[in-house]
Amino acid sequence: MVISLLTCWLVITVGCKKNDNEAPQTAIRFVVPSNFPTPVYQFTNNTVSNAGFDLGHRLFYENALSIDNSTNCGSCHQQFAAFANLDHQVSHGVNNCFGTRNSPPLFNLAWQQNFMWDGGVHHIELSALNAFVNPCEMANTLDNVVKTLNNKPSYPQLFISAFGSSEINSQRIFKALAQFTGMMVSANSKYDKYSRKQNGGEFTNDELAGYALFKQKCSSCHTEPLFTDNSFKSNGLELNPKDAGREIITLASADFGAFRVPTLRNVALTSPYMHNGSLSTLAQVLNHYNSGVKNHINLDAKLKQNGVLGIPLSATEQQKIITFLNTLTDNEFIHDPKFAELPPL
Amino acid sequence: MKSISIFKSLTCVALICIIASCKKNNNEETLAGQGKVNLEFENKVGDQELELNTGAYTNANGDDFKITTFKYRISNITFNKADGSKNLIPESYLLIDAADEKTTLQTIEHVPAGDYVSMDFVIGVDSVRNFAGAQTGALDPAKGMYWSWNTGYIFVMLEGSSSKSTQADNKLAFHVGGAKAPNNTVRKVTLPFTAGGLRVRSNSQPEIHLLVDAAYLFKGTTNINFATLSGFHGGSDAVTIANNYATGMFKLDHIHN
């Protein structure tokens, strides 16, 4: 009796140990940072799994998504630039085709109600489609993307691991990509540590002064903690914009020339700036708001108070705001190996 | 004794009741389960058959036209009984393409057995699904009829040409869609069935033969003049066309029970 109990115990103990040793990696999960609001995307019907995330990671860096096997998502969304496109005013797609707008950074997308500079895409799972089919991005068709992946020998197994069967369809491609892009959370900047009163979050006097100015001059549109109010506005960049912006989507003339208020997180890394990439430095951006704002027909009212165009900012104030903006850089995010570029399969 | 006999007779009544109710249940059982219904879509332009590329037609405004593409989505198919009860068929999303014969005869499964007097459906895709995430089946964007830059489904697409069109190559391109105010083009239609209705049983497969008249894009509430309107994607013009086709694009021809 005693012996058989002991045997049982041994079997159980060995069983436990074996399981522990076999655990290949910790289960990946989506965590809402304590200083963030409730996300828009809750991964409903698309629970994040290690295999689903890994497939999304693989697809994000897959050249075969483009018509000529030359371009992947990471081509215009580079990790070192917080997944924006450094040095590119507008995106540079296949066949040397240049798009019309600046490639936006990718992070905290689970908090975004809609996507693109004009907000035309209303769901994170469909945000990749535009890049697949735009003639100046990947110039592909969705049908062909599905066919191409079906013909690549390594993919069926990846889809089995992620979704339980080898079927490759657009829904699974989009869901895997959304697992990867939805998991891109950037919330470990110095500013975040300051907000959460963590080590490494001690602001200097200049940073504190810049933060106070920011709250006074900028935060009504670039609202904390995501640093955007998710609206679309004309910021007086051009008097007669060629790009109608949000109006293309809503067909409302009040939206002519209005574009998304972008997040300012990681803004020190995402040059050039504005929807058309027309400003190359943060100094130029601050200078635009101080003295460069044009009286566009739909100029946001906050940029035309008491008949004065723009937001008056002295040179010192501009410098202090830039000092604060530098605290929004999340070095952990841009070096996180989870999101790093993958070599081709 | 008397009370016992009352008890006995009560028991008898109860038994009879049970038997009677069993019988009733047995009768209903022949209507239990689910059946299939075939939906046949016969594409027309007025009285003429719709023939892609070759058919020559005239709209209500007197403008000539030809059709190269005619596709439409219907969804939320609901079968209604005489007592007012409704059976919405889950996941009933159909995409019909005049160029693809396979799509003009579709089978609706999981229809509760019963006798139905009418059907409802949405021309297009309901707002909830239109704004949901990645979809599959008839709603897979890889099947087309989808806007990637202004995400959403195209509900009805008619392309072709007219000598009156001022577009390059006299093209016509009507892409109706949009599920948001003020340009919401989701439309619901109800088709009453003829005498005898639709009989759905688990062991039979009735067929509903529908006539789909493309001419109703251009008449009904507003006659369309191709010289002034030859194409759009979404917007207020799409609403005009949706209001038109909601008045009569779909008609019941007959039912084979």
C-alpha cells in the first residue's frame, strides 16, 4: 500500500517536472498598462496565442505579400522608427511608386477607433488590406495574397498551429496580423514611468516646465495618455491642400483638408512629420504652430483664437516642449525582440 | 366512495388531456426539424433577360445602356409565418454575380420547418457586420465588392456603358454601399408569397424563384439621367439609387414547394 502510494506520488512529481521542463515559452497575453484607458479592440473572436502572434509576426515581415516579392509591412513601418518610416516623406511602395501620405507609426493600435490619416478604415483587423492592394504600396490583390501563402510550404503548418487547421484565408491572415499589431503596446517611456511614479520616471526641471507648457498649449488635441483626441482637424499646413483628407471618407465639406490628430508618443523617432511628411524636425513643427499656420477654410478653431493664427510660443517655450516630447520615447518598445524584423523563411 | 370516483374521473380527464396533448405534439412533429430552401435569382432588365456585355437596354429616362458587371449582396434572410412570427436565418449572407452562374442558385440551410407567408431580407450587409472585423465566406473581401480605403462592403454594383455617359469610354460605374448616416444605403425589402406560401419540411427542398430587375437602379423614386449621373462610389448618389432599387428590384416570380 505504502509502496503503491509512493509510486503514485513519484509519477505525479515526475509528471509535473516534465511539464515544467517542456514549457517552451510563457504564454503571450495582452496587458492594459495601468495608466491607459480601456482599449477599443478587445481581441474578441481573436484571442491572442503564441502561435497566432508568431504567425502575425511572420506575415508582418513577409515580402510575398507584395506583388513583386519586394516589400513587407516592415518596409514602411520600421521598429527603430517606432514603426513609422524614417526619412520618407511619403511611403515608397513597389515599382518605385510613391504614395501621397506619410507612413504613420504603429503602436497602441488597440486603442484606435479607426485607421489611416483619413480614418477610412474602421477596424484593426482590416487595416492591413489597404496596404496589400494599394498600387503604391504592395499592389497586390487579396485573392493573390491568399494563393501565394498557400503555395509557400512553411505556411500551412503555421496556420495549423495558430488556428487548428491548414486553411489559409483572408480572415485568418487579418486576424493573425491583428494579434501581432494589436500587441504592439508602447507604454514604457520616461513619461509613463513619471505618470506611474516608477523608477526612471524622475523629470528634470526642464522636462517639468515643458510638460506644464504642453498641457497648456498642446494637450487639448494631443490628449494624454495616448496623446491624441482621435479627431480629424486641419492644422493649417497648406492654404489649398491637394489632398482632401477626411472629406474623402465623410464627403462632408467641413472635413476638407482635415487629417487625424496623430499620437505624439515616440514622436522624436518618427520624422518626418505631418500627413504629407513636409516637416523634418520637431523644431520645424513647433515653429509651424507658432508662426506657420495658414488660414485654411476649415482651420481648427483652436488654431485661430482671438483672430490670431497658430499657438504663440517663444523660442524658449518651443525648446522646453521639445524637451518634454523627448520623454515620450519608449526605448524598450523599439528594442523589444518580440517585434523585431525576421529574416525570410 | 364518491370522492374516490371523482378522483378516478379526474384522473381519467387528466389522462385524456395528456393523450390529447401527446397527439397534438405528434402532429407538430411532422413540422419539426429544419429544411433547405433554394433561392434562384433570375437577373432581368425590365422585361428583357439580363445579358452581360451584349444586351442592349433603355432606362426610364430613355437613355441607352449596356451592362458589363452586375453584382449584389443580400443578407438577414427572414421567413415569416401567418401568425406574425419570424425566423431569421443566421449567417445568411449571399453574394450574387450575374457573371457566375453558380451564385444565381443558392441554398439556404437551417430553415425551421413550417408554412411561411412572406420573406424579408436586407439588400446589402447589415450595419453590425459591415463594421465588424475580418470576415469569411460570402463576406470575405477577397471575393471583391469591398472598399479597402473606406472600409465597408459594396452592396450593389452595376458597371457598363451608355452613349449618354460623359465619363471616359462612356462608362457607367454605380457602386452602392455605405452603412452610416447620412449616406446609409442598407435597405430591407419584404416579398409576400403567393397563395400556398412556402412549405418548408425536413424532407423536401422548395425553391423560391426571384426576379431581379436591374432597371430599378434607375427608376422607382428618381429617374436617372446618365448624362448627369454615370457613376459614384457611395455618398448621397448611392442613397438615391438605393431608394430606387428598394422599390422593386426584387420580385417574387413563383415558388416550387
